[in-house]
Amino acid sequence: MTLVCTNLWKVYGNRSKLPIDTSAPVDETVARFRSAGDFVALADINLSVAKGETLVVMGLSGSGKSTLLRCLTRLIEPTAGTLSFDGMNLSEMSRAQLLALRRRHMSMVFQHFALLPHRTVCGNVELPLEIQGVPAAERRKAAMEMIRLVGLADKENHYPSELSGGQQQRVGIARSLCTHPTLWLLDEPFSALDPLIRREMQDELIRLQKTFSKTAIFVTHDFEEAARIGDRIALLRQGQLVQYGTAAELVLNPANDYVRAFTANAERSRIVTAERFMEHGPLPSYELELPATVTLYEISKAFSQGSRTIAFRDAEGDLIGFMRRQNLGEALATATMM
């Protein structure tokens, strides 16, 4: 595992320095702090992010999403708990060690772009490398490569004020990837964009993640966005981890009424995958092969392009099932009723 947090707490207030009894029930400990007038931002969070995985942290405003993101890197100091990054104990690192780790292995994309207005696109993208002391020619070459990868190859000499919101966020993404970080952190990066540009940026993020396979933590309050981007979702409520799993698990097996209400309006066809509806047994003739993790929405697009039967492969590449075009309607109707 790349990043692991265990029994993570963040408490603000007069009693926040007191030891936390991790053997006591979490609700009792939270109630004890609140009765003293303290604010519990995070309560006993346990999660991990594997190499190449995208974990989405989500919840309503004030649920602790951004606090968790910052505690995982000790930008905010946790009150209690342990943090491990690639086998290193983050909880015991000195300030200097943390600073070096963040500069070389971590990178963040913010909601409000945070571009320097007096620097060009290239100047903004190469800034992290400049801070690291990379020679000018080398950092410019790296910056130009990232600018090309995010689709801004003709904008390197433009200033942020000359770019659209979507283009500015592409610059922010290029800058965050320029150092080739091990851990990629994105704090509601698309919430300031209009819906069409937001969808385009989601597609861009998915494309880049397929290219680089970063270990990523993405914060959002939008479940549809979380389902598109994330391998797993951590849903927070008032600082506590309510459920932790895939989008399909949250939709089909909600842990409680809060999760059920949170996912009630999710479009099932974009979340439920072939694995739940494919047939097994001897494979008939087929025109197309897809991963078994594709959604019914993606399957319907494939059928609309002429395929009559689609075969599905598992993560090891083995054929494990199939679906015929005539069975798609029933699968979509069933998914809608889940």
C-alpha cells in the first residue's frame, strides 16, 4: 500500500491535546469532546490507497473532506492516529523531512487554480521544478511536455488572464504532474467550472490517470463525479467514515439511510457494471471484448455501434461472460429499480 491511515482524529478546541482512548466507542469519544465545546473534524478514520488507485473522498460541506486530505499529508497536524507512506512513518517525520517528501513525492491541485498571474503558462507549470533547483533548460523541457499532454501546446506563452477556466485548470493539472509525484492530491478541482467544462475535465483526468497511473486522492461532493473517477469512495459524514467501497457497493449495498439518500439520484446505468448482468457458460460468437468492469451505459454505447454480442474479460484477461444485445433492456430496467 502507498498510503495508510489508522485511527486518525482531528479535534479543535481546549481539550484537543488530551490522549484519545482508541479502545472506547467512537460515538462516546466524539460526544465527550463535543460536550466540552470542542469540534471533532475527523473521528477514527481508517483507510488505505494502493499504488495506482484513485480514492475519492466525498461528503457534504463540513463533512471533513478537505481536512482529511490535509491531515493525510500533515499539512494539518492530526490530533491522533498514524500515517504511513510507502512504508515510511509520516507521523514521526520532522518538518524538514516532510517538506522534502512533499516537494518530491506529493502534488496538489486546488479548486481555485492558484496560478501566478505574472507568469506564463510555461512559467506556472515549471514552478515546482524551479523550487527544486532543476536547471532551466531541463525544467522547461519537462514543462512543455506536460503542457502538450494536457492539450495546451499552443498556449505556453499565454498568461492565466488570457485563458478560460477549463484551460486554467489544465495548467494547474500540468503543474501538479510536472514533478512526477508519487501521490496526486486533488481538492474539488472542478467545482468552480460549468457543467460542460467539468465533464471535459473529468475525461481529461481519467485519460491522464490511465497514462500515468498515479496514486490519487480526489475530493468532491458530487457522487456522479466520484463514480466516474474513483476506484473506491470514502463517504464522510460529520467527520466519520460512513462507508468505504466502490460506487456500485455504495449504490447497491448502502450501509445506512444516509448513504441510501446520498446515492438515491445516481444514474445506475453509469455505475452498475457488466459483472452483475453478464451471462456465464460457453461463449457464443461475439463481435467485441470489453473489461467486465465496464458500466451498462458503456455497454449500451457499444451495442449502438453494431455489436450483437459482447464478451467480457476479468482483470487477469480471462473471458468470464457475455451479454447479448436483446438482454440489455432488461438489465437497464433492473438497474434503474435497484
